Amino acid sequence: MFADQPDRPAVEAATIMLIRDAPTLEVFLLERHLDSDFVGGAWVFPGGKVDPMDRTIPTQLLAGEPPASLRAAVGDEMATALAVAAIREMFEEAGVLLAATPDGFVEAEWLRRSSFVYARNELTTRGSTWDWTAWLLDERLRLDLSAIAWWSWWVTPRGVHRRFDTKFFVATLPGDQEPLHDNVETTNSRWMRPGAALEAARSGSVSIILPTRKNLDQLGRYETTCQAMKAAGEPGFERPRIEPSVILGDDGQVYVHHATFDQAESV
């Protein structure tokens, strides 16, 4: 069923697992709009493709550096673009902004200002791309690249109509900010313990695709945000490049297989 699909190149993309302690570790999940042309109705982390503006953002709008492990894997320029894309997508889809101001860091009160509401609305408008560079300059904001840690690396299987080369990041909810879905690309949101999210997927009450499930499983090994962030920063933290193969099972179901998995798993 996939053999007749053209072998499309994978587009660079970035995703953030936003976590908090409540009191044990919880992760923020969004439900994608049912009409989305990619995993419509599935519960996902904030994220999306790298846009041209993510590659050309002025250095004066950046604070800190992308994770050293990411820079070693993809180079400084791409690492910066991926980190910027991840932060932009989280602001767009979840309303959380990892950014420094001349007086500290962005807080919830800032996000309620008309200028910030306007910026998020412009970013979420379908059918157009809004370059937020001038807005960041006007607001004297610097994106905090040091606030995210690289977690995993997933590539959509060959033969799928939309393919992404996705770097998954993890970040702790900053200050008193509170995320909320955008009601454009996403229609619902919730905080969940990783184990509870996986149980909901097993019971069929929510739809969660394989890469999200695997990242939830890995994240669920940690009790607190501090433990998870510390682990992601350790030199020995493994992030293999996972590009599964799509196979059709004898039962007619679609499965993916990769050497990392013990067996083929349902999509």
C-alpha cells in the first residue's frame, strides 16, 4: 500500500515535550484538529517544521546556545534553526514562550498583553507565514535556547505522504506561564502523567502515534522535571536516529519496524 508512493525527502522539524512537577512529572499534550492533513485527531506535543525565518534569525535575538549534543550531530546552524523552531512552535501552539527580557524572563502577565496576543494570533493564522523577527526586536526579547534539552530523533518512514526529520526536545514550564491550545491547529489540551497518557492510548480513549508513545514511555522513567532535564544533559544520554519501516501485517493492519524495537508495532 506504500510501494506506489514517491520517496519524498523528510522535512526538518522540531517538537517540545513541555513538563512540570504536579507534584510528580506531567507532560503537556495537544489534540490536533481532525481536519489536519497530518495525524488529525491525535494527541501530540507542540511542534512543526523548520521555517526559513528560523534559519535566518539575528543572533541578537538569541540567548544561550542550543544543546551541545545537537550541535555535534547536525552542526551549529541547523541546531540553532531547530531550537528556534521548537520555541516558536510552542509559543504558537501552546502559548508558552521561552524568552528573556531586559528585566528577566517572560511571565504570564506579559503573555496577556495585546502585543503578545497579536503575535500568537499572527503565527497561528492558516495559509500564511508571519515573520516574528521585527516583533521580537520591538519587544526586546531573546529566545532562550539554553532552556531546552535534546531528547530524541525520529524520521517518518519512507513511503508516507508527509515525512519529517524531527528532533524532540524537553523543557520545563517556565515561571507562572500556563499553556493552552490555539484552537486552530489544535482543539484540546491537557497535562498528563506519561504513564496515564500511555494507558489512555492502550484503552483507545485517545489516539497517540508511535513516536509520541515511545517518547512518553522514555519520559515516564523520571519522577521529576529535574531528573528528566538532568538526564537529557548527560554525555551518555542516547539519541539514536530512528527511521522505522512501514509494513503491512497479515491481519491487514499497518505496522512499523525498526531495530530499536523488539517487534513490529502498530502505527
